Amino acid sequence: MKPSYPKLIFAGLAGLYFLSIAYDPIQGSLLDIVDLPIHETGHLIFRILGEFMGIAGGSLFQVILPAIFVGYFVYQGSLYSASIVLFWVGQSLLNVWIYASDAVKMQLVLTSGLTGSEGGFHDWNYLLDTLGLLNSTDRVAGIIRFFGTIVILAALAGSIYYSWPRASDESNSHNRGFEWDR
């Protein structure tokens, strides 16, 4: 069976793009502009669970929301699409890594327009300080970066693997017409 070349090419290009982000997350990505409003919405949603969860909710929701889309595509049996959206989960984790790794230095410009060191509220400084892990910022951030990179590698492997049709796909293809994921 031959792969779907458009899907394979897209998987390869997406893989190269997201691997470059994993290599140097500080460079940012096209999805950063999407992650920020999702992050801020997470604060509002999780606020009902108390102050700590309201603050943690920004980073949590920015990973949970794309993971929900992955789950939806898995549920639908659209495993190629799930793999492609999984890149977003990995990128979002790396975006969280940037914020978490800044918890001590607090040099990132926040939505207030200030850095944490200038008086802006820094989520990860608060979270790690509250948990008594501020001195372990590098270790915590390293774990987040590791998982973000692993998720991107899994997305690449899955998107390439699901670029090839399954035997069951070909036997049922006459009933469905063209479908991107099948």
C-alpha cells in the first residue's frame, strides 16, 4: 500500500517545524498567538477551584484544550488528524516551559506589559513558590520541556504512520468517498 503523499508531506513539514520549536522553544511559534487567549481563559475557568487552581488553570487549560481535540479525533477514528493536532499539545507544553523556566528571573513580558521583576504577576513564580519548588525551577521546567518534546516526537511518528492507509480503510473506501483521515 502506498502512503497518501499529501498527508506524508504535510506530516514531514509539520514535524520539521515542530522539531525546530522543540530544539529552541524561545523562538516561539505561530500557535503562540492562539495559546495566549486560551491560557487567559483557563484562569477564568479554573478560578472557581480557588486561587492556586485559578492561577495554574492558565497553563493547564492551554494544554488541556488541544488535548481535547486530540481525544475527539481519536474518538472519531481520525488518527492522522489526532496525530497532527498532537503537535499542538507538544508545542503548548513547550510554551508552558518558557513561562515555567522564567519563574526565578521573571524577565518575560506579561499581559500586563510588565515583567515579573517589574511588578507584573508571574504565574509560575507564584505556583512554584507556593509549592516550595522555586529552587527547583530548572528541574520542573526541564520535565515540562522533556514531555513537550516527547509529545512532538509522538505526533511526528503517528502522523507519518497514519499517512499509510490501513487494510480496513481500503476495503471500505468504496462506501465513503474521499476522507482525509481514512
